[in-house]
Amino acid sequence: MSVNQDTLKQIVEAAIMAAETPLTVQQILGLFPDEARPEREQVSEVIDALEAETADRGVELRKVGGGYRYQTREHLAPWLRKLNEGRPPRYSRALLETLAIIAYRQPVTRGDIEDIRGVAVSTEIMRTLSEREWIKQVGVRDVPGHPALYGTTPAFLGYFNLGSLKELPALIEQRDLKAIAREQNIELPLAADDGDAGGEVGNEDGEPVTSDGDDSAGGIEAQDHAAGAPAVHDPEAGDRTPKDPDEEADEEADEEADEEADEEADEEAD
């Protein structure tokens, strides 16, 4: 026995509200037994109706990463941030550059990333991005050694409020890293404050392209929950010799120590 349209609307609305991740139409259809499963067109019509109902409200029904979720509107962020006044997440410049390269150049290998950045990619950075479920292995390159290829995930699209990779900002406009960090409510380590904005990564349409490991690229732009990440260093402009991984790990350890010292100083001041 199929449900009527009003009940279907209530089920879809409640399911999207209760889900921890954006729900796809297929997942919504899976909530119903075979004998009472609505048509895909019916669910799509209900979603359109729910989306229209939020047109003048503080929340919206938005499609991100192939699924649907309710979220607050971006222009209300200055007020809503006061509900969570803890320290913003802090990410190193190296991590943000790595994420940006993967987003715009995917699928890429660690070697591709190192060619673009001009330094070695630490295992800790790749582990952090994987643990946050922003990147995943999507295959291997058909060359000796079969290096892993990495790409972004639906969780990446959801975090940055993107419906698909096509919504990544175009790379024509270049922006300052500190301005991007302010919009993303991300606190950069002090060592990253004097960085160069860099050049350009990916094609001019902002769509990721497959890298063969020989491409060089520069900086990336971002906007509030609608972007990949910050600028990337252009290896053509300087030394292409990768840093020793231990050296980069030491730098990241120094950054973490500085962060802890800042936090202790803040606590003593309070």
C-alpha cells in the first residue's frame, strides 16, 4: 500500500532532517518497502516542494555532494558563529595547498602534488585529509610502481557547501590566503601569514583535470564554504628540489608547539 502525497512529504522532510549526511533520492527510496515504494519522480516533486517552502526562511534545503540536507543560510553566519565561540579549526598551509591541488587536479598521485608544490608531501597530511574523509584513493596509475591516485569525496563537497566539483571557483581571480582563511573561519599558523598567493591551478573553468605529473600550477582561491583552498606555490618560480620529509615534519611540529603556546598564553590571560 503506497503512502499519500502529504505523508510522503512528511517522511522525506523528517528523513533529511534526521540524517547525519546529505540524503540522495535513492537513499530516500530505500526507506520504503517494495510494495509501498513511491516513484522517483514523486520523491523529486516532494523535494522541489520542500525547497520552495524554505525560500524565505533562515534555513534552506540544498543539494550538496549528490544528496539533500537542511542548512542555515550563509548570510546568517556572522550571528550564528556566536553560538560556537571556540577556537576555529587550524590547518597548516601545507595541508590546505595539498587539498587544493587534489580538488582541482584530481585524480593525482603524491608525486604530482610534490611536483606542483615543490616540496615533499608528508604522510601526516595525507592521513589527516583521509581521516576527515575529504580525500580517498580512487585508483592507481598504470605506470611502474602503480602509485595511488587521490580524489575528493562527497564529504569534501558537503563541508565546502558544493553541489558538485563544477561549483569550484574559477581560477582566474587570485586572492590572498589570509582573506580566504578569514572567510572560512580558519586560523592560520603565524608562519603562514607571509606566504605568496601563487599562480593558478587547473583549467580556467575550475574543473579538475588529470595530471601527468609534469604540469606546474600555482594558487587557488576559496570563498565561504564554497571553495577548494588557498594559493599554491609555483615550482617554476624557484627551486624544484623537494624538501626532506623529516624537515617538513619538524616544521609542522614547530607550528603545533607555537599553537599550544598561544593557547596556554590565552588561558593565563583569562
